[in-house]
Amino acid sequence: MKILMLGWELPPYYSGGLGIVCYQLSRYLANKGADIEFIVPFEADYSYIDFMTVTAASSFKHETIAHILGSYDSYKFDDKFDVESEVVPENLSINDLQTIYARNVARLASVHEFDIIHAHDWLTFAAGILAKQKTGKPLIVHVHSTEYDRAGGHEGNQTVHDIEFHGLMMADQIIAVSEATKRTIVDFYRIDPAKIQVVHNRIDIDHQHVTETANVYTYLKYMRERDYKVVLSAGRITIQKGLTHLLRAFEKVVSRRPKTLLLIVGSGDQYNELIELAAELGISENVIFAGYQLGTGKSWRDGFKVADLFVMPSASEPFGLTPLESIAYGAPALISKQSGICEVLTNVLKVDFWDEDAMANQILAVVENEGLHASLHTNSYAEFLGLSWHDSADEVMKLYRLNGSREIMS
């Protein structure tokens, strides 16, 4: 089947898990016979991708517009959105780029042959709707995150919520990355649950990366040799990720076990707030802010390898790839019960993101008990090995065939 795939990012030009998932899922779909043309909003070097065609929807170079591309920065989006406008403003915003992307995708759809439109997340929904209206082809929208999630379980940006609602209503089929995401779509967007199919995410990890021995965190390795334990949090530093609760829980950890360090890898709008909070809590000497690290880079991987425990305290996480990365690289995980990954992992510790006492107790249980650490990792790694993109891609291919046949019959 010929698929018009609409996505905002692919490695190495991406800001989070969305780009990784789009790339890996597309590779498995291509291996199963899907002929994919993937439309991105900018020009960049994707010559390494040989399993699908990657097409730019504009002549903008990635390096010139990277500062406005964040697919997770929905709070910056306003209501200045007009797909009919042909004007390219001097100071391009994410609103303008979405407008240009939608308009040009519709043009591409009019001259390209394909069977299904597959749109990933809110920034591509308008483009998917226009392409459907131009061609009459079935539209599948793939929900990796909602505005409710990005706002940490709150309403968030009403304009973005409206874009999502419109996309969900116009879709012939909705793919949700977890049952939790499906419930959000039903409860907060009032969409018929019969229209939604859950397909859990997966992640492929290069075995060569797992077996690398040198580690960039030399200081942390030195401290571990002196009986320090390392707790890791990695990802975007935003309200969605619940990191203020982690810091307050970590204060309780340090008070009981001073030889514990917290490594925070990532960047985001809460970065300075968290540095100030660590100082207010009196734990600055125990908290290391490593800043942004490319998700495919060695500094990112080495954070997992040097950690004794990975913690994902998200307030609302549709899925969450980082616990899988952590387990692959050697660290057991503590995850919030408010995450979709809870649905596929059993051998991890789980806590309500707001329960700082319970979070502290579970962190201490792992860093003070080598037997618990070992059993958690051994059992969760066995689970990780059983999770494959093959199964998820099979489910998506079934949805392609189902919706493609509906279009043919109509």
C-alpha cells in the first residue's frame, strides 16, 4: 500500500520521542510492504534513509528554523492560523510553519498517488485534513501526545486543543499509543472509543551502543567507586514531566542517604526553576544538571549506563520511551502510574507522580538493596526483549488494509 505519512520530525533532527517512533515504525512498516512517502516541514539531509521517500514541504532549511520547530512547545502556539494565506512572514513562527506545511501537503497530495494518509500528532492534523478533503483518501491520525498531557494534566492551550479535536473528528481511524491515551481522547475530546485502536510504541536499541565501556560521566563513575549511588532523570524539563515532585522526593532521599546523586539530563522551560528549587531544598551539591543531550548521542546513552536507577515521574505521559532505554542500557526503572508504559512493563517500580514520600522510599529501596536492583533489572530486561516493533507494525498494517478497503468500497 502507498502511504502518505505526515510527521514533524525524524532523526537526527528531532526534539523528543516522536521523531524516534516515526522513524522506527516507518522502517518496520516498509519491511512489511508499505510504500511510504514521509513529508517533513523543512529541508535537511535524510540521505541515510533508504526504506522510504522523505520529502520537504517547504524550502526552509532545518538549521534556519530549528528554534521554532518544537513539536512539544504547544504553549507557544496562538490562533493566527490560516491555511488559505499565501504570505510568508518575515519572522516565521510555528503557527506560520504549520500553515505552510498544511497548504503544501495538500498540493503534494493532489499530484501523488497513495492509498492512506497517516498523520502524526497535532502539528500535522490540519495537513491531514486538507489532504483528505483534496483526495477523498482515508485519514488515520496517530496520537502520541495530547494537549492535556503536555500541560501536565490541565487544559493547556485551547487553540491546540481545538486543532486536535478537529483532527480527531475528521479522522477515519485513530491510533493511540496507550490505553491511557485512548481514555484521554474519549474523556477530554468526546470521541467515540470504537474509532480508536491502541498500538503501543516500542524502541530498537543498537547492541553496539549497549556494549560500549567508556563513559563520559567520569566524575559520576569516580563517585560511585566511593559508595555514591546515582539516580537519573532524562527528558524534556517541563511541567508534564513532574520533576518538581522528584526534587522534593530526592530531598528526603538525601536526608537519609547523603551519598546519593541525581543526574538530570535534558532541557526545557522549567530548567532554571528546577535549579532554583534544588538550591531552596538545600540539595544542590547532590543534583547535577547535564543540560540537553541528543537522544541518539553517547552522552545520552551514558547517563543510563552510569545510573543505579532511572526515574520517570511524569504527571501525564501518553507512553514514555525512556524507561525502555534505561532497561536496555542497564538501569532498572521507577515510573509514574500516570504513564502509558505501565501497560507493557510489569517488572518496574510504580508510583503516583505526586506521592513524594512513596517516591523517596522506592528510590531508597533500590539504591540500598543490591538484590532488589539486580532482580528488577533482570526481570525487566527479559520483558524488554519480548517487546518488538514487528507486532506494532502488524497492527498498523491491518488498519491500513481495513481503512483502504473502506475507501475502495465507497
